[in-house]
Amino acid sequence: MKKIFSKALLVPLITLAILGAEACSKKTTVATPSPVTPVTPTPPLTSDVAMWLTTADQSQAFTKQNVAINFGTGTTAGTVINIDAATTYQTIEGFGYCLTGGSAQVINLMNDAQKNDLLTDLFATDGTHIGVSYLRISIGASDMSAFDYTYDEVTPGQTDVDLKSFSIVQEKTDLIPVLKKILAINPNIKILASPWTAPTWMKSAVIGDGGFKGGNLNTAYYDAYARYFVKYIQAMKAEGITIDAITPQNEPLNAYNNPAMTMQASEQADFIKNNLGPQFKTAGLSTKIIAYDHNADHTDYPTDIFKDAAASAYIDGSAFHLYAGNINSLLALHDAYPNKNLYFTEQYTPSEGGFAGDLSWHFTNLIIGATRNWCRNVLEWNLATDPSYGPHTGGGCSTCRGAITVNASSGVTRNVSYYIIAHASKFVRPGAVRIASDYLSALPNVAFKNTDGSKVLIVLNPGSTQQTFSFKIDGKSALTTLAAGAVATYVW
């Protein structure tokens, strides 16, 4: 194809060629670029109070705010939350998660660098990370384990009253290695352990094949089961893992999980007073026994056990979930038995749930509600899952969203439970006490004082509009603003 040049194009080309030739015969001078003015970061504002914020739309996700919140004696604005540090309530033992077998499995599949980064972020107590201070683990499989197991399964039709087949070897693949890494980061973390079922040969009236679902503990094996707990605590101690407390049965009124076992209040009282308590005493164990470990709609369950003086003598307190009932019902239980401690040991966030709704509900009922009703800890359910909400047993929870999602290809995603716990665990350290603060339905809140004297106020705005409010302590008040649906932790 012939190339055709117009005159209009040809003249500029000739001119450029001449200029280029002249340029080659002269020394080239390169212009000095104008200096780039560096961007000066916004300096931190002087503030008496540090504010950490999570918003409903996730535009702020546990982010420290550069705002000036200063105490003064001037006029307050908006709603006022009065705080009285001289009025104290329960001591806080910690905030954290349930480290299920499935959680340990997905964490353990990470490479060493990823695993170290994640565990450091979760458990380091250097003030930089969220400092999780309490864990719950299962004794044997939970429904968030890859398969059913206990530590003493034998051939069907046989028994093992002397527990000769007892072994925690199943936990040496994932759970124990992960726990050891956690303990290396935070040696003082507290661990509560709960069984979902006794060994199947100890049970009667089970549901279906296999023996892991339903049924109850055969009275003939109460003594053997108490020794099973002792051997478990001792075996974990031999691995360098101290079990601070146990509950005799997870969700003792739920026969339909996998694994599961029912244990009525009268059965649990008999087991504790005649077997578990005496066995712990004989073995010299200081591990606490905590009753119940199920929903707040049946505070009569621990009440009935505490009425049995012989059983009550061995029991530290009772534990609760909130899949049914009202968190405020725990107040009456505390008032009736003020020397028995209360614990909040499990609540899941569902895969079909929304960030904003779960954030608001869990702060209202758990971080604020449970602690204002005397609970010494708050634990979210399952620490970690894979992207398909597993591993779990057949019939186990298939919609339980982990606080962390571990994806082999894309790494770690932090979900709503991560932020729920972070807002408390980072700042309210073990040994802190809850202090008095006005409870306001428009601004649910709870306040704490740490052993170093620092104060913490956690506030939720459950409404649909932004709120400006003040919080007042020792005659001085500070002013702040909180977006609709947001939660903030204030520290000073």
C-alpha cells in the first residue's frame, strides 16, 4: 500500500529534523524539576481521652480517632452519662472466643508467618494488639470439629471403667500446638473447658447410631466420668496447659446437637457433689467447677443446683448462652446467690447476619448487657472458620461465622465478632472492675476501672441518628459524638 503524506504533515517533520540536528550539536541542559512539597500528616490532637470507633457501615473498623475529647468543668451537652469509679461491682476475668477443634485446624493450616501474625494480633498484650484474655475449648469434639470423638472410645459393646484407653492424642495435631503458641504470646490467658458429650459407652438412651447425639450419663459411670475430667486436666497440664475452669456439660438441655448429651439439674447436682467435686479434691485440683452452661431462659437450673448445699460447696458459679431468654434475668440470680460468679461463655454470629445488626445486638446484650448483669467474662463463639463455615460435624452448626475467616488463597478476613471482642479485650484487662455508670436505653453503656487506674467506657448508639453526649466523672465532663449504629470505646 502506497504511503501518502500531506504537505501539512511534511513541513512540521522537516522542521523537527532540523531542530533535532541542532540539538545534537549543542550541550544538552536538563531543567531541574520543581521540588515536591511533602504532605504533612495531620498532627494528633491533644486529648484527655482516646476514642476507638467501629461504625455500622464499616467505614471505621476498630480505628483510633484523631479527635479532642477533653475533661472540663464547663456546661455539658446532650445526654449525660454519669460515671462513679468509687462504686464497684464484679472483677473481670477476660474477653475472648471459643477455640474449637475446627478453629485450631484452620489456623494450623496457615503458614508459620501468617499464623504468627494472626495469633500475635489476637493475643499479644503489649497495648498494640487486641489482647484476648480468655478462651473456651471443648473436651473432646464440639459440633465445630471435623468429626466426632472423645478421649476414651472403645469397641461398641465394651466399656473402659479404668480408663485404660484414655488419651488426648487427637488434640496433639491442631489444638495443643495452637494453644502452645498462644501461651507463648500470653502465658496468663485463662482457659475454660467444656465437654459436648461423655464417651459413648458411658451413655444411655442416645439418638441414632454412633452414640454421640443425645442420651444422658449412665449413673453407673458417674465415678468413671469424674476421673475422666481429672485425667484430662492432668494430661493438659503435662502439655503445659492449665485448665482454669470446667463446666460439666455444654448445653445440658440440648439433645440435638452433634455431639450432645443431656444432663438435668438434679443429675448435675448429684454428679458434682458425689463424684466430680470429691475427685477434684482428692486429686488436689484447683480447677473451678462452673454449673449449667446454657441459655438464660432457665436460670432455675443453676438455682436448683445451688439449693443443694453439698453440690454448691464445690461450685464457683454458673455459665450462660443467649440463644433463648433475656440477659437481664441474670441479675436476679446474682441477687439470690451473690457469692456465685456468673460467666457468659458462648454466642454465635450467623452467616446470614448483617454486620450492623450483629454489632448492635451483641454490644447491647453481651459486652454491655452481660457485664452489667455481673458476668466476669464474655466469649463469642467460634474463633475461626474456613470460607464455608467449617469444619463442623454432620449436623453441627453450618451457619456459624467465625470471628476470623481463614482462606488458603486470600488470607485472613476479620468479621464482626473480632470487632465486638476487640472493643473490650484491648482495654478492659483481667483484674479490672466494673464501675457504676448511668444506664440509658438511648445510649447503652458500661464502664470499668483497670488495676493501673485507667478508666474505660464502652458506648453504643443503637439509634438511627447521630448523637452528641457527655460523660462525667469526678465533677468533670467530656463531650463526644457517636454516629448512628456505631460503638466506641473511650479510654483515659
